[in-house]
Amino acid sequence: MLLLQFTTSHYCRKARLALGYKGIHYQVENLTPGLHILKLKPLTGLTTLPVLLPQIEGQPQAIGDSTQILSFLESYQPEPALFLTNHEQHTEALMLEDWLDESIGTATRFVYYHFRADAGKQIDPSLFSQIVIGVIRNQYGINNSSVQLATKRLTIALEELSSRWQKSEYLVGDHLSVADIAAVALLSPLALISHYRQGYPWLFERIVQIHQLCGEQLPPGL
Ligand SMILES: N[C@@H](CCC(=O)N[C@@H](CS)C(=O)NCC(=O)O)C(=O)O
């Protein structure tokens, strides 16, 4: 299988964690932001990464969107399972995954790129990096007001995840699911921000554990 990705994307990390958890052999192709659209449009009709090319006869040519990729991997190789057998728990895990994808992954992006342009500028102060960050901030409408809203969404999300992970090792059910994978991947960029590292040590412990379980390289900062 071939995973088309941006190296720094937390959604691509989500796909890599699932591939690693299932022990599926795959290769990656890193695309250049901007030019990626030329390659993706004819494949999926979407502009976003990750995209998985199974390269297996009888399987789809290309799968876009991390949630669709995880769902494909589950049907392609059911064990170890990332879906829960209990119907209610399965639905709950899918809903958490969707919330994490659509709301929290976006909030993380806002807070992270705001940090990289401001207090975290020294991580890579080069002109090139700051131009890329500026383009991303522009593309997604990242400014003081939108970052404030994103920060509030993250605070609520972290309360919800904390209460779930304190009750059990898993967000839903009795084994790792798509919800845990999504949470760990989509919050991982916060590892570079000391305010989050100090305020939510349990989150980063869980991020490290699940990365180790999936054989995935730890995110920057950990
Ligand atoms: N819901 C999508 C979101 C993926 C996403 O937002 N990917 C970003 C990178 S982190 C992207 O490809 N952005 C480029 C673009 O929108 O053109 C998923 O789960 O795969």
C-alpha cells in the first residue's frame, strides 16, 4: 500500500497509526503542499491528505479522508480490531472519531499554527518556514479571534477525554478503537506547546503509549 501524505499533517499521522496498529506494510509518498492538488483531484476528487492507494487487485484505487482509510483498513484486515463489536459502543466510537476529525483536529491546527507564528517562532524562524505558516494561517482563517474559539473547544475536549481515559484505558469499550487513534493523532501537535504539556501530562503519556503500540515515531516535542 502507498500512503500519500504531508509529513507534518496530524490527519496523516492518524492513518499511519492505524496502519501500524494493524501491522500492515506500507510506503509513503510525501507531497508538496499546493502541488498536491494536481495529483489528488483525479484520484479522489478531494484536495486533502491523507490518501491511501491500496495497490491490490480488487480493492479501490484510492481512498481519501482518514476516516474512510481507517474503515477500509478494518474491512481489509479485521484483526487487531479498531471497531467495537458492541453496536452502541461502535456508534459512539465513530461519533467521537468524527467530532475529533471535524472539530478538534481543526482546533488543534488553529492553536498550533498560531503558536508557531508567535511564541513558538524559534522552532523554525527561517523565512521559508514563516512564509509557509503565513500561507496556512491565511488559508484556514487563523487569527486571534478564531484561535480564541479553538482554544475554548480544546479545553472542553480535553475535559471530555480526561474523564473517559481516567475511567478506562480506552475512550470507548474494552480495546483500542478509532476514537483513541483519532484523539492521539489529532492532539499530538500540542506536544510542542508547554502550556498543554504542563496542564495535561496524562494526554502526552497516552500519546506516547499508543504511538509505541502502533510502532509509529513520536510527534515532535515528545
Ligand atoms: N477530514 C480530512 C481532513 C484532512 C486534512 O484537513 N488534511 C489537510 C492536511 S492536515 C490537507 O490536506 N490540507 C490541504 C488542503 O486542504 O488543500 C481527513 O480526515 O482526512
